[in-house]
Amino acid sequence: MPPSQKTTATTRRASISDLLAPVGFDDLGLDLPLVGWGETDSETSEPPEPASPLGALVYRPALYRRNAVAWASVRSWRADAKRADLAQLKLCKAGLDPAMIAAAAGEIAALIRLLLGMTSPAGWIATSVACGHSRRYDCFGKRLGQAVAAELELPFFEVFEDRFVAGVSHPKEFKKLPALRWNHEPAGPVLVIDDLATSGWHMEEALGRIRALGVAAFGVVWLAGEAR
């Protein structure tokens, strides 16, 4: 691949023609922003970016990848506000804040409609990444997945059994986790929803497990990456 076409760890703005062109992939084992969008070459003005429902989060739809698995995200942290916003998000997750769940679900559903070009993806089901470190069956991520399913008028299935773990959520600890176990083995295409991707390990694991069945799976997280 020519050096000018190699992707970098910085999400770039792209025109519509850029988005339709093939995207080059570097073989990196990290979550890698591939494409961001928000500008077009046309004279048609776009709607303003929606205000953040939490702190200073940046509306920056993007594609990320980890190894051979890619997924989409809606927002990114703003570097100078990340600490405060992370603390606020932890409180929202602990309290299962219904307003935050609804706001995030609405933004994820809107991005899915934009990407798939349909109001409700017929034949798809929605699921969430397995609940883990929250050690609760109604974790924020599952509630978010259910809310996205409701927005898109899709059935929600708990594809994976919950996998409760103690300690902190850190990529170095993930390889010690037991393998995901099926709760509902899907037979058709699946939307996998999560609230936050840091290393992308959980999204890679979930999508990879479903795709290994020969079933299409597309992942969307609400928050990933950092904008400076």
C-alpha cells in the first residue's frame, strides 16, 4: 500500500467519495480509527452536530478495528474533559440512568439507520456484549442494547450468557476470562451493541464468535477513541 494511503491512529474527516472508496487496513492488533465523516464536497449543508448528552463528548462517527474485526462508534472522548466525563459516565452506569440510556440508544439507532439505509433492518436481531464487571444481570450495556432494539423495532436476544468477573476491567486481564457461552445461538444477522470500547477486545470477541457460525454480525458502540 502506498504510504499516502496508509491509515493512521488519527480519525480523519472524509468526503462522501472517500467513504465509497476502498479503505486500506493496516494489520494492527489495536483499535484503529479508520474513517470519520462530517464534511461533504457538495454545497448541501448538513445538520449541526447533536449536543452531547454527557459532558463534552464529541460527536464523531467512526469505524474502528481490532485485528480482523471492525465496528462503528458514535462519539469520542474529548481529551481535556475525559477524566470528568468518565467519572460522570460511571455514575450513570451504576445508576442505570434511563435518560442517558435513551439518549445513547437514540444516537446509536440513528447511526445504524444511516449506515444500513433502512428504518428497521428486517431479519436482524439485536444483542449486547455480555455483562461482566458490573456483576449485575441488568447492566448498562444490556439495557442500552434493549433500548436500541426498541428504537429500531427489532427483537432483542441475550445471545451470550452473562460472564461476571471481579476486579478492574483492563485489557491485560481479558485473556484470563472464560470463553463466552451461548444463551441464544443466532441463525440470522446480529447487531451487537455496547456502550464503551476502550481496547475493543470485547467487541472483537463477540463479533468473532458470532461470525464463526457463518452468521453476519455488525457492532456499534456509543463511545470510543479520543478527540484532541
